Amino acid sequence: NAGVTQTPKFRILKIGQSMTLQCTQDMNHNYMYWYRQDPGMGLKLIYYSVGAGITDKGEVPNGYNVSRSTTEDFPLRLELAAPSQTSVYFCASSPGWNEQFFGPGTRLTVL
Amino acid sequence: GENVEQHPSTLSVQEGDSAVIKCTYSDSASNYFPWYKQELGKGPQLIIDIRSNVGEKKDQRIAVTLNKTAKHFSLHITETQPEDSAVYFCAAPDGQNFVFGPGTRLSVLP
């Protein structure tokens, strides 16, 4: 099993550009999550999904959108990138309400 | 919603000594408490967890204790080694999700 994979690993965006962060898991987990981690800080939940077709907002959803058309994929869309979205983004999956498996992260810089 | 505090924010210990990190939570109904380790440049990884029906759980050099009355749980690492240097996060349930503590940066000095 590859676990949770994220692409790209690094990305630099200009203010106002858009992009999609990809996340795929091969563990058949129902639950998937997107977090952002600012330097020296903890994890803030952006969006989560409890199954295909179901998504909901977390603590910091503004400026982001998600979709969950399949169990495996949970892409995160940034529209009109802003410097405040400079962060490391982690995707995670879970079989239920317990251990979360994290991807390696995407380091995003908005200039 | 749930509120999680974590102390200390940084901790330096000599190799071979013990390290203790404490977290407090606010929701008395919470019943599952994981600890994650994040190495530099990587995603967090679960190292130990505890459910509210037990007061302590141990896995080799790592243990977690839970005090439900006081609403706090602690991570204990004994005989620390250089590879224990990392950032450690606690978490507590918040509805269908988890709230993470701000993290503790542990440095094990040779």
C-alpha cells in the first residue's frame, strides 16, 4: 500500500492564481481530511469528508473548496491565492473515528 | 467545541533522561486521545493512543496516562534517544473530527 499520497510536493503561486492540491489514498478509508500547518504551529482543519459525495467545513475553510467524487480522491482547490495561504498542507485519511494516516504534505508559497 | 492546550511548547532533555508532555482538554465527554509524532519534513504519525476506559497504556519506551477527572492526559518517553527528537502533538475529539494541540518540540541532546 502506498498509503496517502499528495501532489505536488512544492509549489509557488502568484497572488490571484488558482491551483488544486491532489490527495489519494489506497486504504479504502471513508474519512478524509485537509489540514494546514503554519510555521511552528499546530494543525488547523480546512475541510473533511466522511464518504464519497459528502464534505463539510472545518475550522478554516475560507478561500478553499473540496470535492469527493470517489473514496480514493479528495482534492483541495485554492481560488484566488493570497499570501495568507502560504503554508504546508496535509491530507489525511481514517477508517473511522480513530487513527489518522497523514500524507507527506505540500509546501505552498504565495508571492 | 473542544479546546486542547499542550505544555511545554519546547523541551530539551539529555539522552537517556525521561520526557513528559501534558495536554488538557475541555469536553468531559471526550473518550479517545491520540499522540502523534512529526519528524522534520514529514506528516504526523500516530505513536500511541488511549481510550477513556483505561488510565494508562504503554508501548515499550512510550506511555500515555489519562486523568478523566482533571481532563488531562500525558505522554511519557523514557530512556530518550536522539531519534526521539521531533514535534509531538496531542489531539482530542470534536464532533466527527479532532482538535490538535499546538505541539511540543522535543530535543534530545547527546
